[in-house]
Amino acid sequence: MATTVAGALAGTALVVAPAPAVAAPAVDVLLAEVYGGGGNSGATLTNDFVELANKGSAAVAVDGWSVQYLPAAPKPTSAWQVTALTGSVAPGGRYLIGEAKGAGGTVALPAPDAAGSINMSGTAGTVALVRGTTALTCLTAADCLADGRVVDVVGYGDAVVREGTPAAAATNSTSVARTSALADTDDNGADFAAGAPTPLNAHGQGPTDPGGEPEPTSARIHDIQGTTRVSPKKGTRVTSVPGVVTGVRGFGTARGFWFQDTLADDDPRTSEGLFVFTGAVTPKVAVGDAVKVTGRVDEFYPGGADIGGQSLTQLADATWVIDASGQALPAPVLLDAASVPDVYVPVGAPSIEALPLEPTKYALDLYESLEGQLTRVADSRVVGPSNTHGELWVTVEPTQNPTAQGGTLYAGYDAQNSGRIKVSSLIPFAQEPFPQANVGDTLTGETTGPLTYDQFGGYTLAATTLGKVTKGALTPETTRDQKKSELAVATYNVENLSPKDPQAKFDRLAKGIVTNLATPDVVALEEIQDNSGPTNDGVVAANQTLDQLVAAIRAAGGPAYSWRSIEPVDGKDGGQPGGNIRTAFLFDATRVEFVDRPGGGSTSAVGVRKDWLGRTQLTQSPGRVAPTDAAWDSSRKPLAGEFRFRGKTVFVIANHFASKGGDQALDSRFQPPTRGSEVQRVAQAKVLRGFVDELLRSDPRANLVLLGDLNDFAFSPTLKTLTDGGALRTMVDTLPANERWGYVFNGNSQMLDHILTSPRLSRFEYDIVHVNAAFADQASDHDPQVLRVHPSTGNDFLDRLEQLWEELFERS
């Protein structure tokens, strides 16, 4: 059946020929690893297994789902074998399904999250993830992938049923697994690779050797925590570990409690606190209970071991006895400028996991030495605003790179700002709402609780006592109006805007453009979604989204902006699945003329040419820069437009580079952290730089503004690629150092959005307008920026004459 989709030009339809059926690329839960050699000759693991992963940002319930297995070469009588699933898969988490056990192998799987008895082939076969537990009946790839119940399929070896080409054959000692990025291109051969099996369950636990596990032994918490990041007792059972309960997490799927030894040793490297994991069960203990705990020592990697984060030492499969209640708690350790080292992380080893802790030298080592232990902060400046998850960031090192607005500036890869601490709450919101705080506010009084670690921010004070917020002086900024002779060009990432958003968001953004940005002549927008928003229905047009924003701006007292954009190919520009985000131009046609030149389309590349008078112009306006280049795979393509302002041509290129998703965090156990996403952004910068060079070769005096969300820092290789040789100048470098930010992440004020200009634009004023990023109440997570510029005539004498005339006119 042919499908009609919107074409690149208005009124044009493209007819797409039927394609082989495929399971839609996964947006959350998918098959991550398959191993059929368990217990076979030469195998180390005793069991077959299937592992799921959740690449999404929310937990996904799999109750009533199943994994199913079919032989590689099915016969008409072949039947799918079924293992039912229960529970859910956490965001960024794993889910392990244990299958048949063989006669061989020595190492058991970690505790599976679901168990079956399917005896899978060690070399070739097909596994399907299915909504439902009724066995599939299909025996061909086309039939199976067309079944609406099928969520994901992997065929390995010479499997007949597979997505695209089959994954490599496995062996008794190898599995097939997706890459760490969990790519799903609908081609098993491209997405999976053979390698040593690495089963992980929902708790981030890997396999253990039951034959090597000693008998339970008595221990104290500091014996379990040890002097490195990994417990010396990992995988063993310990009994009657004493301590007093200091905090209880009674919500979510990672419930449990912290307890702490009241008899500390004299080694500052060994923590006296520990977490007891109870899964989805709320533990029946209270703060102040004296307990003795028996359980297995585990190292849990929040989000999974493959994202590079630190491990969390904990006791699992635990039981305990309560000896007394109402006991005094140990004194919390104060985190402040005197106790937290200025140096963030040890260097010199690819992984710091096995290095002995040096808590007086490195901040990450100090935090690890206090993992699970009561800590406190007092009268600390807020450097990351509170969010809807009940989190905020403070700094206990107030002199580290302060911004003018009260934040902490991220000034370089070696300037991680060691005093940043995330604060969350163990107090039910119904009992005590989490405080609303902006950057520059102060969390006054004492905030106390166990120090833990999570995948979204690293070391975190889980508060049992919360301080109060004292408001600072920060208020939303407003830039000045542009003069008649100035062209005002702005960039604004509007964070997945679509008609599915409430009108209040459109109104907030409109007020920001009219009041705070003073109605720029041109606004480059990023993250404009299609008319159906995140609904993945094949819609790519965004006219309703843009028209609704234009109407809101008009209602807020702004001009009747016109807009230009080019629709992407469905599902090819990344971002929120189904949203088809793109860049777009708004412009005030009473102030600036957009030069419409036909030919621009989703896959049509804009070029540079001269007209019959020798003037440089774009071949298409609007047009996309090299949209079919591999650098833009699953990413937004730059949008180029040609404008005329007071008789002068100005070229504007709106951008939204690939995100930082998948990069290791600053607190990673691997140092320096791997910034894998940087490779694509550098490639994008090279392609864009090639177009810029072509334009400036045609006219070295061209007025060029390149702007948008480049998803990278001013000191990054991405920006260096764009600016090398002086072809472009970054406007942020013209600001004082403590003003160079427009985005806040994990307590670091940083730059992701940029405006760059060609050298000819020498008369300008640049402003980052702080209205969102530092505030708990945000219309977007990005601050907009505006450049007010006097375009050049291309002639030095005329430029100077024009400047004198403008100054004379303004004085009069």
C-alpha cells in the first residue's frame, strides 16, 4: 500500500513505494542482548538469557508482555516459545530474563527480573519482544514485523525472521548485543555485535560465581565500603551488620533505607554509611532504629554500568532485626569550602574505580568516602534551580567561578566546579513541599541527609531535613529596543513547542519575545515541533505551531511576524520521537525583507551564486545546508535565509546541532569522561564551515550571522572548527567572563546557544537575556540571545559615512 506524505514544497505530494515491513524504531524499551549458549560446552554462564533496555526518560510497564523465541530456520510446524514478563523497566535501566540452564558453566546469572525455560540456540535464532503473552504464529520476517503486537525483533546468525540483515552469529561464549548507544535502525546486522555476554538485571547487578561465594561473615559498614569505590566484599553475604537507620526511601522502584555505624574507624577513606535495597517494597524501619542487617554486598550502577557512572555499594536480598528505636543519630559531616577539595577528580588512569580514595585531594573521592553517610550543607547558594522532580543544586565553594547572576560558571573541561552538590528530598511532598528556588537564592539553615549517587547528577544529598530558601535578587532580564539603524537578530530554543502545549506556554514565549527581547527583527527558533507534536503519526508540517506562536506574539503587543521554514523528512531529524523538530525564522516584514527564492526542500542543498550584477546570493531561500550529508543523520539541518535590511543583504543561518546524549558525565568513573557525541558536532561544524567559506569566498565582505543551539561550549572543538582562521567570530567572547552562560545543567552555568558573525559585522551589541535557565519557573530551559548590528555596505568609506550620519541623526 503506497503512502502519501507532505512534500518538500507546499502543495507537493510524494508517493513512497511500499517498503519491507519493519518494527518501528524503539523510543524506549527494546531488546538489548541475546545469549543462547548458557551451560553449553565452553560456556562460562550457566543459563541462556535475554536482556531488555529502556532508552527512554520514563519507566515502561511490561506486565503482560513476553519475550518469544523461534528457531533460525522455522518449519511450517515450528512454534514460538513464550516467557511472560512482569513489572517495569526503569528509564535508562535494564531488565534481565533468565532462560534455560545447561549442564555446563560455572557462573550464575544475576537475579533475573523474569524467568523462563526456553532453550535457545547458541548460534542462530530469533527473539521477539511482544505486547501480550499469546504465542506469535508468523514464520516470515514480513508477517512478524507487520504484527502490531511486536515491539522489537532480533534475528542472529542465519535467522529467517529478523529486521534488515541478521545480527552476527553467536557462540557458546559470545552473545549478540546492541552498542552502548542502543541504536535501533531496523537493521539487526548494523545494530548488534557479537561479544562476551554481559547480563545485567534491573538493579545493575552482573553475574556472580556461586561456587566462589564464601559463607556469610560478620562485618561492619566501613569493612564493606572499603578504601576504593568498589567494595572488597562485593558478591559476598555479610551478617549482623550493625548501625542506626538514618534515612528511608519509601517511594519508587528503588526503595530501601540507609543505616550508619555509630562506632567509626579512624580511616577517612571508609564510609560509615550504607544503603539497603528493598526493591518495590517499603522497608518497615524508621529513622533512629538500631538494626543489624544481613544481606549480599552488591555494586549497583544507576542507569546501568555502560553509561560510565559511579557504582553505589549496597546490601541486597537483605533481612534485618530491630534492636531498639529512637536512637541518637551520628553527627553529619559538614560539606563546605574547608572540607571539599578544589580539585574535582583524580587523573592519570582510564578508570578511577580501583584507585585508592584520596578524600583530602579530590572532591569526587571525598564524596565517595561519604557514600551512604549523613552529610549536611548550611547556608549554601543555589546554582541550579529547583525542578519538578524535587531537586536543586547548591555550591559549598562560593568562590568557584561565580557568575554575575549567582550561578557557577563552567569555564572549561578542567573547571568542573567541585563544590556543586545536588539536593533531593526523602520527605513526602504532601508533608513538606520541595522548596522552589532560583539561581542566586540561598538554601538557609541546615539541610541534612545521607549522601547517595544517582545517574541524573551524581552525588546527591538525600535530605531528611530541608533548609529554607531565602530569595536572591535575580529577576528576568529585559534587553533594550533596537535603533532604527540596527538590525536585531535573536535565537531562541523554545523546547519542543507544539499545539499539544498549553496556550500558557505560547503566551510566556510570546511575552519573552515582545517584552524581554524587545521584538527582534529576525528570530531563529529551535525545537519547533510539527502540528501533532510528539504523536508519531507521519505529520511533518508545523504551520499550526508557528501560526499559534505568531498569534500569541501579536496578542502580547508584538508585530505580525511572518515565518519561513522547511519541513524535515519524517523521523530523520532527531529530537523527541514523533515531534519532527526543526529550525524556523520569524521576521518583522515592516523592518526587514525576506528574499524568497524557490527550490528549497527537505533534501535539497542550498548553494551560493552571483547574480548578473556580481552580487552574491543564495540559490534557495530558505534553503538547507547539505541536508543529505551523513553529519546531519538524526539531527537538524541548518536553515539558511537571505534578508534585506535598509538596502543591504544579510545572510542568516539557523542551527540546532546534535545533542550531548550518551556522553559520560563529569562525575564518571572514567576520566576524563568520553564525549562521544562531540564527534558528530565537529563533523557538522566542518560541513557548515565549508558552506560559510564558500559564501565568503564569493563575497569576503558579506554580512553573515550564524546562530542557534550548537549544543556545545565556546571552548569546544566544535566552536573552534567554526572560528579557526577568523572566518567567524563568537559573540560570547565579547562579554565579561562571568556573563558567558545561557543554560544551567547540574549546577553549572554554561553556553550551548551561540551567535557568530562574519568579520565584516564590526558594529554590534550582543546580549544573553536571562529569562529561563536560572529560574524554577521556565518557559524553556534555554535563555534567548539577541544581536543588534549595523550591516555593512561592503565599502569602508560608505560604512564610515553612514555611521557618522546615524550618530548625527541620533543626537538630534
